[in-house]
Amino acid sequence: MTKRHSYVTTAIPYVNGEPHIGHALDYLIADVWARYQRQLGKVVRFQTGVDEHGNKIAAKAAEQGIAPQAYVDSMYGNFQQLIQTLNVDTTDFIRTSDIKHRAAVQYIWQQLEKAGLFYKGTYEGWYCMGCESFITDKEAAENNGICPDHNTPYQRLSEENYYFKASTFTTQITQAIESGKMRIEPDFRKREFLELIKDGLADVSVSRPAKSLSWGIPVPGDPGQVMYVWLDALSNYLTVLGYPNDTTWQDFWPADISVVGKDILRFHAGIWPAILLGLGLPLPKVLLVHGHITSGGAKMAKSLGNGVSPFDVIDKYGVEAFRYYFLRYVPTLDDGDFTWERFEAAYNGELGNDLGNLVQRVAAMISRYQAGVIDEPPASKHDMGPYRNAMETYEFNRALDEVWVIVRALNQYIDRVKPWEVAKKRDTDVEAAAHLAEILSHSSGTLLQIADLLVPFLPTTARAIHSTFASGVVPDDIQPLFPKVHIYTPDPRAQKAS
């Protein structure tokens, strides 16, 4: 029996900065999968949220002279705004400062403690506050003592912490990954992680002294210790469902797909599965690992002066164009590149010309030649196998490629059969009117199929195409889907005018 409920999760970002394109990519990938599952008739829970604990949050609050809670209260809305602006259709948004989450995480701690999975030990080694991560001597040496992501030196710590016996679960986790019980996509990320743990998972520090980490969830029964942010944050995937008190969480767990960036795979493929196994719970089915976005081949970062805000792009071109570019031109399972010129070329050439003009010309011909009335569209003859295969293998960029194969094929069909020439023959050729109706019916039917395929990717565009052709009568007031924009590329119309 096919599972009726589906659950997709995204990583929860820290609220110590403004949301960026990497966060948007998390949301978009998960949204495509969630919308596709809804098309298949599934009941979907779709989790997003923010990570609000840790030293770097406390440090940001101190900079502004306010309490950490007041700081996170002022910041989390930025991420909700991005989710809303991207038209990402979530069901759940969690804040790790929520009282319910705090109580559930303390319950998780107690369950792991009862299972004998904690011990106290002294940590002596390196730490990166930006990553909220302990760093091995080997990793510190390889990076010359400086975090490559934050360009700041590692700190040397010596403190007493609670440790979680992650090493206990090395064999189970390895077997789950190798057998596909917990898949890591793409396969090369799976191989990278298996290589990383070939000598076994290390036990991990899961707390810090309250004097070193004041902003977090207290360890039950030991107020001198505060839970380390990763135990707190990773647990959100369960607590957002109502675990352990609301029994409906069992309808959705395990997660069908967890979307994470490549830089946090080791936490989601190592620590999180160990926690779940310690609780006696099943592992996520798929860890979908996406890459990073570069700008002109260079790492995108505000400090490098090439950072791009998602809101800047959307303000100029609209959310559908943003969704299109980052879902098609950033490979779902690897790194991708952005430049304003490349984005604008895709907007004008593919959204404007290939699709937008196609919708306009078909609608205009139906209005001109058939008073806006569409004959019954024929059943589509396009092979949907490649599209569905791409969706099922999480290659959403390839699925969009397949949609554009149909878009371009329809453009070529119209150019080949020349319906405007057929229309001229209606007074002298008795079969011309029927032929014209067949051409326009096929064209509108194919556009409706294109709209169905675009629902997970460009939901507003899909809805506009449906509203144009689905009723059988084309509206009088068709607006261009993607009006031309030339900010970073030459406008050919201006060149012709000159």
C-alpha cells in the first residue's frame, strides 16, 4: 500500500544574519518535491524554521545591547518573509526558542540518558563559533587554523562536557547508507560521507558549560550545562511534528526527504541518525544534498562583494523568474553559478520568448480565428517518462529541461504548420477551418500539459496558463507572462530603433 502521508524537511538557518540565496535554494528544492507529492495525491507536511540558540546569536544580541530572546524575535520574520516571497507552500515553521520545542528536546535528552548514551568528559581541542562546531586537530591543521567558511581563527577550548556515544551506531548507520535504507543523494556525496566515517563515528560533545554557552536549552538535572546547538537544532525535525506528545507525528515520520546543504551533511548523516537510533526511531529515507551557488565562478559571499540578495533579484524580475533560474540553472545535486547577465538572458530568452510568447501567440490566434473558443484538446502524445524519472531521482533541473523540450517542440510545430497561412485558406478550402481548429486545439492542449508539469516549479505561471486555456474560452485580457527586462544585457529593440 502506498504511503498517503509525506514529510519534507529543510535545514533551519541561524538568525544571526539576513537570509541569502543558499537559504532560498533549500526552500525551493523542498517546495518542488512537496508540490509534486501533492499532485500525486499525498498529504504533505513541509517543515521550515530557524535555529535561534548558540553563542553567535548571543554575540549578535550583545552587539545590539539587547537580550538574546529579543534579538531572535526581531530576526526570525526575515526568513518567514523570504519563504512567503518565494511562494513556498510550507505547513510548519519552527523556532527553536519555542517552549514546546524546548520541552521536547529535554525529553529527548532524558530518553538518551536513560539508554546510557551520555557520559561526561573533558574536551580539549579546537572550536569554530561561526560553525557552532568542534574541529579535529587534523581538520584544523589542513585549514591552517582558520575556518574556510568564516575566515576566522579556530578557538582552543578546554572544558567539561557531556558526550553522546555516536560511535555506538557506526555500523548501523553505515549499513543503512550502503543498503539504501537511508539514501544520500547524489551518490558521490554518499561515497564522501562513507569515506569520512570509515574509521568510525566519533563520540560528540552535546553540551557546554553554562558559563561558555549561556543562550540555549539547559540540560535536564544539570543546570550548569547547556545543550550544544546541534542536538537542539537537529531535533526540530521531530519536535515540529508534535513529538513526543501529539501522536500524529507518527503519520509523517520518518521524513521522506531531508534537504540539506553539502556543508552540513556530516551532521545530518552522522549525528542525527545516531540520535534517532538512540531513541529507537526510524531514519530519514533520503538526504538530498545540494551544492553551493557561485557568482561568475567565485564563491558568493557578502564579504567578497559578490553576494546577491534573493529580494534584489525578485524585485527586478519577479518570483517566478527567480524560481525558474535557480531550479534549472543550479543543478539540484551539485553546485551552480549565477551572474546577472546569465539570469537576464534566461529570463528574456526562455521565459519571455520560448514560453511567454508561445502562450501569447496561441491565445491571440484562438481569439482572432475562433472568437476565443477552443475545440476539445486532444490527449497529449508527449512521453512523460523522462520528466517523471527526473522528478523521482531528485534531478529537478533535468525535469525542467524536459518541460522546455516540449515548449520548444510546440514553438517549432507552430512555425512549421503556419496556422496563419491555414487561416487565409478558409474561404477557398473547406478543410482549412477544421485543420486550423485541430492545430489550435493541439497547441492549447499541449500548453495545458506544460502547465501541469510546471506546477511544482512555477505555480503562478502554471495557474495563469490554466486560466487562459482550461475553460475552453480564451479571456480577452491576456497579459504578458514575462515582459522583457534589459538591465544587464543589450536590448535588441533599442539596437533596431537606432
